[in-house]
Amino acid sequence: MRKKNSNIAYFFAYTSPSRSVFNLNHILKKTASWYLSEDKDLVDKIMNKQLTHKNLEEIITMYNDFMEKQKGGAE
């Protein structure tokens, strides 16, 4: 994921189809508060386990939609 005005793309979560992979939600929770900090509601949903690593595509879509709305409101 690349933030606006950033030349570097960062990853903030891992995914895996395996049921035996540990700590994926922990990693997501730890990094989401940093990389997705603009969208407090989204970070809260991740912290409260409403969204997990299994919802990663949805999380990215929600964050991008949020940032698009912020961009539109600032102009």
C-alpha cells in the first residue's frame, strides 16, 4: 500500500490460506494503527476484531474510499 505523497509502498499485513498461520491478526493490529491512522473508525474495527486479516481486501478498499472522500472534501 502506498500513501499519498509517498514514493515507497509499505505492507502492513500478511495473508495466508492456511489455518495454522499464527499472529496474522496481531501483525495487522500492530501495523494498522500506524499505516491506516487517518481512518480512526477503520482502525477501531480492526482493533475490536470486527475486521481481521481475512478481510484484508475489504480493509484496503475501505481505507482507499475514506482517503478519496477526504481528498474530495479538502478541495
